[in-house]
Amino acid sequence: MTPRPTSDLRIAPAQSFAPAAERDPGWGRRRLLAVLAAATISAVLLLTGLGYAIHFALTPAEQATPVPAELTHGNPPSGIRPDGSPAAGLTRDERRDRIAAAPMPPAPPADAQPAPPATQLADPITIPPATTAGPAMVPSGFPRTPEGAVAQLAAIETTVLQAMSIPVVHAVHEQWALPGGVGPGEWSLTGHVRSFLGAARMGAEKDLRTVVMATPAAAQVKGTDGPDWVLACVLLEVRAVIESEARIGYGHCERMRWQPIDTDDPNQTGTAGGRWMIAPGDPPAVAPSTWPGSEPAIAAGWKTWVDAEPAAAAGSHDPAATAPTAGAGAAEDRG
């Protein structure tokens, strides 16, 4: 797949938006009680309560916080024309804040539950593979493209959610979030981990009997501003097993910025002299959490995740193999 040009600012076309939260309020306890009770009402499950904990912790809370009127019901953010091009007179930070704050389609909690597949096919988005292990054991080495930013965000999310550990989430945030954004205590992923551990009555880390699997299933690029800044969104299928199993779809967005590598720091790894990191600024509008491949997921703009074929190993004689794409040089814009 040939990456789209990213020399100017873009924002995805508006759909039928409704008010969305300015910040992700975390995963609450109420939403899946009825669903789980309908799915299994065995005495064992009712006695342990652990099955409920999966649902309580993995269900996005209701999006109740209002957003400004200019950002609701499909209106493009102020300063962004309907075609997605930037209006004159905006600073770089203003453009990026407008993209981040633009609301996404709302998704009621029921949309995150397993559902029949849609009758239409979602557009694909081809995601490059990791080529190295980055700080805090997060896969890294993705190219300087919008798809590379999406891949890096997915690697950050899956590392955090599968560990379900407060120490791990702090370590990941320290190594992968640039200064100027929310701290580890206010990060939405920290809130989700804390909710899960609290609902399951665990300590600072999940116990050895608990398994959490997070698999990227869909993604979208909400907007770009030049080659070094992307508003990336990933839709994960999250599966948690304690004494019963629960599955939901979970959507999450972050500002991502290409950060040049300090070659004098042995702890920094990346590709072509840099890596994607979480960019500073207020958290973006809440992403719609929908079941991957469902009608609501397609309506929300999620594209089917397709893994790119890994590049051929050195010395391979496979004529179909392609050489790795060379990333662009170090970014001049460090904002």
C-alpha cells in the first residue's frame, strides 16, 4: 500500500456526529452487568463475581461530558474548512488542537459487544510490522508514515492492556509520552488498567490466573499535519479471562509525533533516526468503541487492519520480496 501524502493538514470527513466526551472517562462498572447476566447465570459465576469484573472494567463509560457546540453534529472544527484543509491564520498548535478536539461518531456501550458482521466490507488499512523492540519492551521500528504512527500506537496499547499492571503503564508512559501532555496518573490507559484491577479485586498487577489479550482489528487516521504529526486511532478486540471470558471492542486515539533519535542515548531505538511517540496536548475526543467488522464499526469509519508482509531477510532470492521502505530523515519540526 502506498502511504498517502502527508505534506499538509488533513482531517477525516465529518459524519453524523453527536456530542462526545472531551476526555475518556475510563471504563465503568455498570454497562455489561445485564449482558453478562443474560449470557451466563450459573451459581458459580454469581458466587465468584470475577466474571462481572471483566465486563465492568473493559466497558467504556458513557460519553456524558458535552463538547463545545462548534464541534458537534458534524460541524468541522473552527478553522478547518469542510474539505479538511486548514484555514489561514492558524498556528501549528491551533491546527493540531482542532484535529484532536473534533468529535468522532458516538457509540453506545452496546456497540462494543460481539455482534454479527456487517454485510458490507470495510476499507482496508495496511499496517507495517515492527522491526525492533523499543523502550519498556514496546515493539518499535515503524516507518515515518501515518500507518507507522498507527502501528506504534497499537504496540503501546497492547503492551499496556495485556500487562494490566500499574508499574508497566507508568514505565510505558515515561518512555513513550513526550512532555506537555497528561501525566501517567491522568492517562486514559492508566484509568482502564486501574478499573480492571479494582473490579477484579487485584493489587497493582493482574494475578497469574488472569489473561488479557488485545488484538488490533481496525484503525483509522483521523488527521495529519505534515509528515511528523498524526492523530492515530486503533480499534482493539480485547479478551479477558479470569474465571469466565468476556470480549469487547475498544477504540482509542492519541496524538502521535515523529521524534528524532538521540544517537548518544543507547536506550533509544527506532528506525531511520526516529520513532513515533505520543505527542503533547490535551487528549483527543473519545474514539467510538464498536465491535470490529460490525455495522456500527463501519459507520464509525474503522478500516480493517491488514498486516503488511515482512520485508525479505538479507540475502533472500525471493523475487516477490520487497526491500524495506526507507524512512524520512529527522524531523525539522520538533513542535
